[in-house]
Amino acid sequence: MSDHERYVPGPANGARVLKDGEKWTLVLVRDLRHSPEKVWTALTDPAHLREWAPFDADTHLDREGAVNLTWTGTSRVTAARVTRVEAPAVLEFHDIRWELEPLGRGTRLTLWHSIDHRYVVWGAAGWHICFDVLDRLLTDDPLGRIVGADAMKYEGWQQLTRQYADQFGATLPGDSSRAAQGNKQ
């Protein structure tokens, strides 16, 4: 059995949501053992993104300008703009902002991602797994990309999404019983 097949996500942690009506912003923080420069390359280089991120980029994200993002597992292409680049500290494009803060010999990586409130739990779980894969990639022990429907097949996905739903006071997509309960509060 390969590492990819044995992978189980750890418990939900390091995340919160900022709520503004229907649009919520997921804030996910992960401490990595790698330098900001190394993490920056993984966030901006299309070859690195193909190894861990839920999208492909048609150009480097290390300069302002147009970029097409193709969301993995779909044919959906989003025409976006890289709007802020302060290497290796801040990167903004589309509805995503990354901040990299030196932390000892490593990096505190913070993601802000605006997500429709109905899918914020899946977004948190998906990014959680992407961060695990990113960490392994940066440690030269790659797992291979685990995103979208593939991520949902992993042992631990259901538990991870329930943990994030509880932390956020949110419902899982398609969970009408929880949605009815949330409407009573």
C-alpha cells in the first residue's frame, strides 16, 4: 500500500470563518517547517501547484496580471488576476489571499479564501488536505495531489468535515437535518 493510499487527514484545527451574509471567508493557518522562500515557490510555481493545490495555473503567480485557474477534477476555468505580490510574504489572486510569516526556521502560512457559506466546510477540509500534501511535498516526501472527489473518498473525510462544521456552526452540503436545526437557533 502506497503512502497515498495510507494517508488519513489529521483532526480539524487552525481554521475559522469570518461571516458576511452568504459569503464567508475561510481563514486557515498552518505552521510549516520550511522557509518562506520555499513555501512561496510552492504557492507561485505552476509545476509545484500541480503537485498539491486544487487548481492549475497557466502562469507563474509571482507577478501581477492575468491568470487562468483550472479547478482540478472539473473543466471549470476561472479568469483571475494576481492583484498583490510581496515576495515571500503576501500573495493575492481571485478570492484567495496567502500570507507567509517567518516562524523560527519555518513559516506560518495563512490562507484567506472567500467561499459560499454552503461549501465552507468542504473548503476547509479540502484545504486541510492540500496543506498536508504541501507539507509532504516540501519535505521531499510527496503524496501526490488529493483534491475534489478524490479527497472525499479518503478515510477521515467525513470526520474532518463534521469537525469543521461543528467548529464553524455550519452545515454540511446536503445535510438538511442540521440546516433545520440551525434555523431554529
